[in-house]
Amino acid sequence: MARKSKLLEELGQSMKDIRLESELEDLDIGVLKDITIHIKGVTDYRADISYQSLENVIMITFLAIMGNCNEWTEIYEFGVIHKEWFSRFLDLKYGIPSISTLRKTMAMVDPEELENVCVNFIIDKINKLTDLFISNDDNEVISKDIIAYDGKVCCGSKRNNTINGEVLPVNAMTAFNVTKDIPLATKFINEKTNEIPTGPELIKLLDLTNTISTFDALNTQKKTIKAIVDKGGDYVGALKGNQHNFYKDVVAYFNDEKLYDEAYKQCHYEESEYAHSTTEKRIYIMTEDINWLETKKWKNIKSIGICIREYTENDVLKKDVRYFITSLGTDQIKDFCRAVRDEWGIENNLHWHLDVTFKEDKNRTMIKNSQANLNILRKFALNILKLIKPLYNKSLKLIRFRIGQNFENEIEKILLYLNIEELRLLVSKTQ
């Protein structure tokens, strides 16, 4: 089980301790204006730019998603209901964009441009909140951020068409900063390919300095690892049978009792955790004894490792064993442990929420760019909800529901906590 972001937990608790003193009806909506300004940096590719500005379409769609809307009809009705409120920071002299305008305009937006705007906004807020609330003395020093990679299919976008044949669902591969709980970049997978060639293309979008990339066996590929190293990162990649003889050699090494004992004595780490009504024990072992392996094609490989997970199920002791290659040395075994544990962070902390909190798999938007951009805005909303979760002490799904029931008051209260200057003043008053 991947751990929750300790950084976000600390930030959330610190924000919870601050009581905003402004009356809701007098709240500054400067954060919304700030987001709108950032959105204006997204290129408008419409050949015939309509009277509805791009920022109107994106902001209404994004805030409707925050307000528990999932479909285009819901987004439009949400805009109509809250038209007066939207008029406080958007130019709506032509009214709320129609359903057709919303859908078609979002199809014309470059997903990479939109994602860059959203990610940069969130990273900036997290960095400023960290500087404001968390001192170096209070915060556990973490040397490197963990970046996880995985693909996700938007199941609702699949169609069976008697004329054109089957329309495959939108499939997106995401790079997710597990340490900060932030999706960094997304690459949408071509219908005629899969994750393997997409990985290096996604990595090109990232700055991996001072990071450790972790991924499943499917993505443990020589080109992927080279791309990570070329971008300044370390890696921990899982090994399975798809690596054929290389995998068999690593398994045989750790199955040799003498070699196993020697590696254990030189470098191991153990941890236990109570989860799923049972105590789980994990044993991590690393060795730099790899001269016997065919390692030349695996860039910067320094060690091989093993994780042994022991747990009880129905009063029967069970064991899972996983094998890894890594650019980390044995002196970095704790970082190796974090990377192995956090590989599943993208599934638990991102994909699960997109499906459960935002019902992504039920959305039937067919136009690929529209579905891609909805995916990005859902992740943007998810990031904000995670930041303010401690203010509610409820699940993200219930928070989103509550926002939808009393949108104007709730969203203004939430966004005020992202007004760094207002928070800075309040913090200074309490000191």
C-alpha cells in the first residue's frame, strides 16, 4: 500500500489551524482571477474564434467539475445556475457557453498546454504553502521525490460503431509525483501502440533532477531507462518474465542460499505495518555484485534488489517476492524502499480517485482531445481537493458533493486558503 503524502498532510493540518476572518460575502476571489490569467496563456486554436472566450469555457468547465458535475449537460446547467457568480471574474456578456460550444471548444485545446498551466499553478501553490507553514526543522528531510508512471484507460469513451468499427477508449500514461501527490504530465497513447514507446516520450516532458522514477515490469525497458538517466533521474524498475534471461539470472542469484545470505548481511532493511487486518513484514535486500550480469545495455545500473513481503491470510503465512534493477547504490537502500512502496501510489492516489471521486470511467465523451482535457481538469480539481481535505475531515467524494450543494460559499472558502498573501497576513497575526 502506498503511503499518503506526508507533505500534504502537514500542509493541511497547518492550514486547518488558521481561521480565516473574512465574511464570506466579502471574500476576495483573487485566486480565481489568478487561475483565469494563467488559462489565458493556453493557445486558442479555433479557426473562427467565437464570441465565447477560451478562458470562459475552461473556467466554467473546471469549476463545474469541482462542483460535482461530470457530464457536459451538467456543466452547462451548472454555469446557468451560477451565471451571476461567474460574472464576477469572467466576461459573460454573451451568456454561458452552450453545450455544443463547451464540448467543441475543449476539443480544440492542446492537452499539453493546458496541463502545463494546471501543474505549474499547483506546484507554485504547494511550494509557497510549504515555505509559509513548514520549517526545515519540522519537516522530515526527503532527499529525492518519487515519480511513478502508469497508464489508465477512460473506459466510457469506447464505442462499437457498425460503420467505422470499434472506437478504442482514450488511454493516457501519466507521470505522478508520489512524494508531493501531484500528476506532473500526461501523454495520450496512440491507438496503434501501447505504454512501452509512450514512456520515453512522456519522460522528455519532465525535469527529473533529484528524483527516483519507479515503474512496473512492462515499462522496464532500455529506452525508458535511458530517457530517465538523460533527464537527470535515478530509477527503480520491476523485473518479471518479459525480461527473459535477465530476469531468470536475477531470480537464480537470490535463490542461491549462499549469495542471498551474503547480500542480506551487506545490505538489508526491514519494516512492518498493520494493514488489511493483518501485519505485513517487508524485507528489502540490495547488492552491487552485478559484474556477472549482462548490464551494458541498462544505463547507469548499479544494483539489483529484492522485496519479500510476508503476510497472513486465513491463518496461512504467505509470501510475495519481487525483483528490481536500479541506479541506486546500497548506501541508498531507504530510497530504494520508498520507491518500491510508492510504485502503487499512482494507482491509489490518482487513478482510484479519478474513477471513484470523479466517475471518469462513466464519462462517454468520444472526442479524444475533449476527453483528454477533461482528464486534466479532473486532476487539477483533485489536487486542490487534496490540499484542503483536512479542512473538512471527509472523503474527497463527500467534499465534492458538499461543494456541489452549496457551491458559491464553499468554493470561495476553499480558494481563499490558496490566497497566499491573505494566509501570510493571518499567520503573522497569530505569531
